[in-house]
Amino acid sequence: MMEIPLAMLPVGAKGKITRIRGGRGLVRRLSDMGFTRDAEVTVVCSHSSPNPGHGGPLVVEVKDSRIAFGRGIAVKIMVQEVDN
Amino acid sequence: MGFNKNVGKTIAVYSFVIGILYAIFGILEILVGWGDFVGTGVSFIQPIELAGVNVVPPDVFGGIMLLIIGAVYLTGVREQTKAEREGLSFLLVGSLLAAVFFMVYLVIMLANGVGYVFQFEDWLEWIWLDDLRPGIWLFLLALPGAYLAFTKKEWRE
Amino acid sequence: MVYTVALIGNPNVGKSVIFNNLVPGARQHVGNWPGKTVEKKEGKCVHKGTELKIVDLPGTYSLTARAVDELIARNYIVEEKPEVVVHIIDASNIERNLYLTFLLLELEANVVIALNMFDVAKEKGYKIDVKKLSKQLGVSIVPTAATTKEGMKELKDEIVYAAQKKGLVKVKPVITYGEKIEDLIQSIVDIIKDGMLAQKYPPRWLAIKLLEKDEDVLEKIKGSRYQNELMEVIMKAKNVLGDDPELVLADKRYDLISTILATSLVRGAKKWTLTDMLDKVFIHKGLGIPVFIALFWAMFRFAYDASAPFMEIIGLFFEKLAEASAGIPNEVLASLIGDGIFGGLGFILTFIPPIFFLFLGISILEDSGYLARAAFIMDRIMFKLGLHGRSFIPMLLGFGCNIPAMMATRSIEGEKDRLITLLVNPFISCGARLPVYILIAGTFFGSMATTAIWSMYFLGIVVAILLALLLRKTILRGEPAPFIMELPLYKAPTFHGSVIHMWERGVQFLKKAGTYLLAGAIILWFLSTFPWGAEVELSYTGQIGHALAPLFAPLGFDWRIVASLVFALLAKEIAVEALGIIYAVEGETAIGGALLASYNPVIGYTLMAFTLLYIPCVATIGTMKKESGSWKWTIFQLVLTLVVAYVVGLIITGIGALLGYV
């Protein structure tokens, strides 16, 4: 199945992380917070939009906690959409 | 009883009424306060008094805040008519905001009371009715909704 | 026998509540970690005849070398070797919290877990088999619900027990990472085990850090005789594991966590919680910002209006004190104490109520969990301004008082982001400047007075934004640190808790600001009262005013204005009184009249803008020094504000000239 950036998932959708495209610092930081390979994330709220350059931050639920981050990061987290 | 269509419709009507009331008084406060805000001293409406009570104080920003509270209540109406539980969020937050403003205005009234008791210069002519503003008594109308929103856990299923 | 106990945990797990439960407020000591701007809290308590020294480590998600607070926490554990490390875990969020536990076990710390927020987890429908979990981790676990003090006694019992047990039983690693990784770890351990480092630090931990290419540990092995051998193994590790060892280890830890939790945690059906409901509106696309505006406006209203009578009470108190000191026989002493200390300082201390109320409001918003959402909502706008989402709260607080605003920058992670926010904060028009605006605008601009005052607020915001962008493009170049933030569950703030918060911050503020204010008040008193008996113009302040006046001539300021600006360095609101003293008149109308007679409206407006923008008050300067930790940046801010004020003043004067005023 296709992998898409987390930023493109609509509200309520779930995804399984395949990889994180980013520098070592970012990847490590995110994994410390629970964004590891195969981790499941659910989009709680999105001010983002599929259009590049548009949209804002995201709130997702991962490993029992809610994490908010900017769109710049949301496009770097690649996921495979999972059916509810 | 869960959040079914009948309950939803009742809540929707309630939210609508409260929302409109907050919005109306918000607009009134803006209109009355406009003169002070732009410095011309001329407002669209003169302060409204009812039995000596300053019913609508001149307060542009205060009015905007009441409008915001009204907007929150009104936004939930649609989902409430469809008995979607997400609509309850708006009743919840609307009530929360109404309560916050109620408490703030009440505390200010009490503080003014302290100033009056000490007979400080700025408070010599103060009476408590001066501070009895929409932000306070509108909340009394919003109270039932607040109670239901916070306590009816079975509606959240 | 004193045992040292370190507290550690993720942010938002209730660590400070537990710290407060363990150490009564009076025995707490708040300072800074040496050489850093991160706050350090410690205190002593006694349990069952044993004395415990409790140290509160910064809240972190991990223990890498990359963030200051993580490094502080890690170094403390490894070098100070506390007898017990209490790892506070949020039971409702246990999966991610356990990650830190693994890291602590790697450090071979003597860990006791406080499974906090147990009540929240129960509400969420979680069932945790504490015994099983404890066995699988090899660590003792005490369930607690810190806000109701449940479990605190058991926790203290366990801490003392663990401290006494330490060193008697050799801790064997219960957690292992699979054959491939363990082989690599072993090969590194074999290389370093006889070396000096291995005597000081746990060898296994060193090995793991080296595999992860930890910057700090790599620094430590530089120049050692086995450096090359180690680098070889590290380089080869990537091939062996098929990916960056750091990532593989992180994945492995989480895999193990999942396995462990599979048998000890049962999650109930996913419930729609209060947090879900509230967030629907609080981070709503359309309503999020208006609600934010409403809440903050309510907070400011509360802070200013509810405190008004209390300000008068304090003012009255100091007035009486000043009057009483007139009776002191020694004239100079009477003046020093009456005018200098009670008069000057007292006037400023009247601003304590609004500041404390502001702190209370912020504490309530923070304790409830809302503040995190506010930062989130504002992030988008902040990003465009080259700032971090978390910069918004300090900017907003600045409208009340710059000092709590600057103290609030502590939650900003990126050093540069924090510095920029600190540097431009004073441009935001604080409450102290309002009396000055009211006086000048009321005098010169009649019916347009309110608009003139609003324009000052607007000007402050514009200048702050422009300067932030400028700094971002020049001296403090770089992208704002990535915005990643955990949104904690909403919690009803307890009155007790928020008041404690407010009190802590308020006292901190008073201690710092107070010292500068007292010193400043005395200095100013000296400068304006001496030479003794001389009138204002001939006093030192007057002399300074005259001396500097030529510099300010282009702006239309004469020695009187310059002198009052010098006075206002103590606290900007003093400018009003200062002008009164200088013109030898009392009361705002009289002062206004004197101003009207001496200056034109353009000079009036320039003065307003100058007051807004120039050097911040002494207390703010002191706060800047504390928060930035460096004189370099504090002085830079002094110069920056002065220059910006001057330039803007020139622009206004220039426009005025074009309009016909000279």
C-alpha cells in the first residue's frame, strides 16, 4: 500500500508509520516521543491541507498521548493508512 | 437516557437562545461603547438604564467577548439537532466561557466593593448595581446548560 | 545518614506535585543548575528517621546529549550517583513513559517507579497489573495519585527501602536487546572495560551510548588509546544491524515495552473523554483563536481590575510609612527612608497585586492544560514571524508586565527562539507605560487621546515583529526549532495548586525585581536629592539631564524630559511623578498644563513612543540577565532598545516637521 505523508491524512484517520524523512535530530526526537516504525497514529485535529505550502499544525494521538506539531514535521512522517 | 434526537433538539433550541442572547448583548455593549473607543464620545446608542441599573455598560472589547461566547453556543446548534454528540462540546465550552466571565466580573464587583469600603477616591460613587452587567446575569440563564453538559456523562457515549 | 533522591519523569506527569508532597514549601530551595538557565529545585525531608535530600531533575522525554535539560538530568544521575532515582510515570500514558525507564535502567540507576495519575488511568478504563509489571522490569512500583496524596506514604517507604538496599544487591540487567545488539554491546564493553571511563561510568551504558554515537560520550573517548578500535566497531554496527543503531535501539526499546505491556496492561474501550470534547472547540479551526482571545482578555481584565483596590491599599500603607519617617531626626536619613525607599520603592510595590493576579491567571491556564493548546493555535502565525509557537504566550503576557512574560520564555526550547523572544519582549507595551500615555495623550490629543494610546500598543507589536524578523535574518539566523508539543489531558486546576504556583513565581519575581528596585530607588533618590538642598535642576539628575540634553535635541527633548526619562529607568510609570517634581507642580492637570506650555503635540507623541521603546525598567533588565544568563545579551538589549527608540523618535519628528511642526 502507498505511503503518504501524515499531513495528508484526514481527521479521524489512522496510519502506521513506515519511516521518517528527516535529519537525525528530528528522527530521534520524534522516536523519543513515541513515533517509531510501525507505531500507529490517529489524527485528532488537522489545520493542515493537502496543498503544499498551505495548512497548519496537526494534533495526533500516538501511544496513548496527544502530540501536536507543525506541518513542516507532518510532511516528513510517512505512514500507511490503516482501516479503522 | 442517551443523547437521542429529542434531547438533541431541546439542547439545540436552548443553545440557540443562549447564543443569540449573548450575541445581542455583545453587540449592544459594542454599540454603546463605540464613542469611548474611538475617542469621539459619541456612540451609536446611549447607555441603557433600567431602574438605575446600568444594563448595558459601554465596553467595546467586553462586547466582542460576549459575541465570541454567543458564537461558540451557536456553532454547536447544527450538530445538536442531528443528535451528534460532538455538538455537546460546544455547549460545554460555551458554558465554561460563560462561567469564566461570570466569575471574573463577580470578582471585579467584589474588589470594587473593597474599594468602596475603604472609601478610596475612585470608588466614592460606586454602587454594586453598576457592575451588574450582562456577563453576570446571562450566566444565570446559561447555568442549566452548564450543569447538564458537565454532569450528564451518559450523553457522551 | 542523608540519602540523595532524584526525581525524574516526562513533562506533565505530576512531578512537581510529588516534589511538593515530599518537601514542604518552606524547606524547598529554588535556584539554577550551575552555569545554566534551567531551574533547579531541591529540598530536604525526613521519613522514618532517615533524612532525604530530594532533587527535582528537569522533565524530559529522553536522556540524549542533544538538549540542555536532558544532559543536566543525565549528568546528575551518572556523576552525582543519587541513592535512589524516582521515575514518575503517567499511568494513563504508560507506553511512552516507560521509554525513559529503560534509559534509566541502562544508566544502572537505582530506580523506584511512582506510577502516578493512577486515578486518571482508571477513569480511562485501564487495568494495570502492577506486580507483574514490576517483575518484568525488575523495579519496584508504587501506584500514586499525587493530587490526592494517595500512595505518598508508600512511596516514601519504598524510597528509604531502596536506598538502604542499594549496593547490597548487584543490579543485573533484566532488559536485553536481542542477540545482535547485545553482541555489539559486549564487544564494546570488552574494549573499554579496563579503561578509566569504565571505572567512572557503567560500562554497558557507555557501550550503548557509543553505538548511538552520543555526542557527549564520543567527546569523552576522544584521544583515548582505544578510540580507533571503538570507531571501527561503531562504524560496522550500521551494517550489522541494517540501519542506524540509534533508531534500531529506539525501536527495540518500544518493542520490548509493547511485549511487557501486553501482559500487564489492559486498555479499556476507547472512551470519548472530556479532553476530546474540550479540544473540539479549543483547537477548532474557526473558534480556536476567538476563544483564546476571550480567555486571555478575561485574564487581563481580572489581573488589572480586581487588583485596583489592593494597589490603593498598598499605596496608602507606604504613604503612611513615608509620613511617619518624616519624624526621623536626621534630615538626610529621613529623606532617604521617606522619599527614597518608602516613596520610590513603595510606589512601585503598588504594582504587586496586578502582577500576582496575572501570575494566578497564567497558573490556572497552565495547570488546566489549556496553555499548551494556546501555543499550538498560535504556532502558525508565530512561524511566519520566525518565532516558535511557544513565543506567543510571553509576547501576550508582555502586555501586562514584561517580567513574568520573560520568565515565561523558559518553556521555549530552541536557544535562539528563546533569545529572540526575550530580546523583543520589552517592545510590547506593558502596563506601567499606560499612565505615561494617559497623561501625554490626554494633554495633547484631546478627543483623539484613546486612539493615540491604542497606536502605542500597535507600534509596540509592529516593532517587536519587525525586530524579531530582523534578528532572525541576521544575528540569530536559523529556522525556529521544530514545534513538537505534548498536549496533556485537561485537568481542573485546584485552587490550592494554582495559588502555590502563583506564589512561587511571584516570590521569585519579587526577589529578583526587588533587589534591583531597591538599589535603583536608592540610587535615584541620591541623584535627585543631592547636592543636598538644591532644587531639581541643580541636582545630579538635573545635571545628567542637562548633560544629555544635546543628544536628544533632534527629538525636541529638553533637559526636563531627559531627566524624567532617567527617573523612569527605575519604573516607567515614574515618569509622570518625575515630570511633576521637575516642574514643581502636583496633580495630573497641573503637569499636563506645564507640558502643554512647553511642548508641541509632535514632541508629545515622540515622548510617548520613546517611553514605549527605550531602555526597559531596571527590574526588566535584571530579569533579562537572569533569563538569558549573560551580560552580553542584556547589554545588547539595552543598546538595541535605545537605538530603536531613537530612530523611531527621529522618524516621528521628521514626519512632524513635514506636517509643519518644528
